[in-house]
Amino acid sequence: MICPSVVQKSRTVAPAASSEDALQKDPVVTTTRTVDTSGDIGGVVEIAVPNEVVGAEDVLARKEGDVLATFIEIDRLQDQGINVADIQKLKQAGYQTVLSVLQSTRKELSQLKGFAEAKVEKVLEAAAALDSSQCSFMTGSILLQRRANIIRLSTGSVILDKMLAGGIESSALTEVFGENRSGKTQICHTLCVTSQLPLDMGGGNGKVCYIDTEGTFRPEKIARIAERFGLSPEDVLDNILYARAHTHEHMTQLICMAACRMVEESFSLMIIDSIMALFRVEFSGRGDLAERQQVLGKALNRLQKIAEQFNVCVLYTNHVMADPSGAMTMVANPSKPIGGHVLGHASTHRLQLRIGRGDQRICKVYDSPCLPATDCVFQLSGKRLPLPHINPLAADQGVIDPTD
């Protein structure tokens, strides 16, 4: 049972307009059939194929019983005797939920102007009174029940989703690394669309926060992908909150701003493309390495808190560097992700992308607490499919473009 102080938010997206009446009136009806893709990449798989495309409210509105992201707004601290001025200071410092306060140290809170030791204790006690479940032990059974709220966003590839046990996991940090043209940015673009689909179609029915550190985001590509999924490009783009980060400090500020927006609106995905680009430039010498890793660790910690507080999928891309030791041991692909142990330990799931033949790409589970260390081959294709075949789980062609 959800207490009245918990916020519940959802978002709907309209499908693309069409001259066919079926696109405007009829609801989606899906059937399951077996498709032979052995000549392509996936072998024989079972997929859901839409018989007809839909009207906006019917397709993307959350149904009763669907998972809702829940959190307690920090304004509720006022009910526990915390004055409005102090709550406003917390908001300005990036604290938007009660859980964000509970996940902070006394040292961090005491750095706020006017927050003496006694006030910090009072704020923490007030937060614990509102959300005591976060401050004590729980049984494994209760944790299992809570993990039922985890969603998985489809990548747009059947075979890739299968390897990832359904897709990109919420409340977790997913790192995708690889060389140039391996498909990192394209996966991000595709997820911007699939994340807005309803839960039963592999989506999260929420908005997207996209922080671009390299200037590679292309709204035209989003529009093309949205059309292939039968969604309105305008509505899909309106549901993407985009920002171009120019320094690592600016990126950190944008992460805090994203948390503010997530309190007000429903989000299902947060993307940073790429996480290390700015750090790599601004901390270039060996003498800066310790400081770089410390700042990086704080940013990753903030991302982890956002993922847990709002039950969103957080995905960031990463560069690779040559690994001389790999060449000496006859490794086929002597490269490794940058960011060191700090990034490696922070990432829940680490996926490595490599270039295959033609438009094929190879994805390997580099590290994960639950996924087996395996790999798969998926297809990048810019083909435009006939409307009846548009579905996030229907085929790999036409969903992922061959550019990065």
C-alpha cells in the first residue's frame, strides 16, 4: 500500500499520424508467432507482432497494476517540523527526495549554509520518520518483492534483449563501451524511443533525460526510429529532455537538474553519452589522475542514487584504450574501457561492443552480477520496414541504424 505522500506520475505518447483509419481508431492486437531469422542473426525466435496500430491513450497509458515509480518528495519534511527555508536549501543543493537525504552523509549535509550539527541530526531524523524502511534491515523475501518493480527496456534487438534477460535494467547503472563505430550512440538513440513504449511492449512508459558530452545526438535519427515503431516523432522528441554538457562540472550540474525534473515528471531512462569524454580531456596528466577518479566517483555515486530513487534505467557509454598487455597475451581485441577501477566497480552491468562483418555488431557481457559472460551478434540496419512489422521485439532490421 502506497502512502499519500508518495508521488505517482506517468506519461503517454501518441502514435504517428497516418492516412489509414486503423492508425487512428483501432487498438493494438498482438499475436505470437515463430519467425525464422537464421539467415540473419537470431535463429528461430518467438515474437509479438502487432496486427493493427493504435490510438494514443489505449497504447501507452499505464494499466492498473502496472509498476509506478514511487518516491517521497522532500517537501514532506515540513510535516516533521523542518521549516520551508531549510527545505529550499536542500533542494538547491540537489536533494529532491527524502531518500536522497537518507543516502547522504552528515558531512555532506553540514556543508550546506546554516546546517549546524544539530540541524543535520534533526533533518535526518525527520527523513527517517517518513521513510524508515530505508534505514533498517529487511528479509530477502521483501527485497525480492521490491525487485518485482524492476523494469527492463528493450534495445530494439530480439537477440540482444534475450542476452540481457529482457533489456536494460532499471535501478542500475549500465555501461556500454567500445571503439568508434561500434554502435554505442545508436543503441542510445534506439532506447530513447523504446523507453517511451508501454511496459508490455518492452518500454518504460516514461520520458528520457539525455546528457550529450560529444555532440553526437541527432533528433532526425530519433524521428526515423519513432516512425518505425509507429509513434509520432514530434511526441517522442517532446519527451526527450536533452542537454549538451561542455565540462565535467557542467555535467555534474545537469545530473542534479535531472533529479529535479524527475520529481515533477515520469522518467524511465537517463543516458550520458559519453561518461568519460570530458574527464579524459580535462584531467589529462598523471598528476591529475587521483583527483579525476575522486570526482568521477562522486558523479557515479549520484547517478546510482538517482537510479534507485526514481527506478530509472541509467545508461552511459564509454571509450576504450589500447591494452599493450593484451597484445602480449595474444588477445584478439587488445583494448579495455577507460575509467579505471572506479568506473568498473560503479557499473552494475558492463557491455562491450565490437564491430563484426558489415552491419553486424558483437555485444559481450563484460561484467554483471547476474548475467552470464556470453556474447551475441546483432544487426545494424537502416531499412524502413512495412508498417505491420513495426514492433520493438519484431526484428532487428529497421530499428537500429548503422551509424554511431
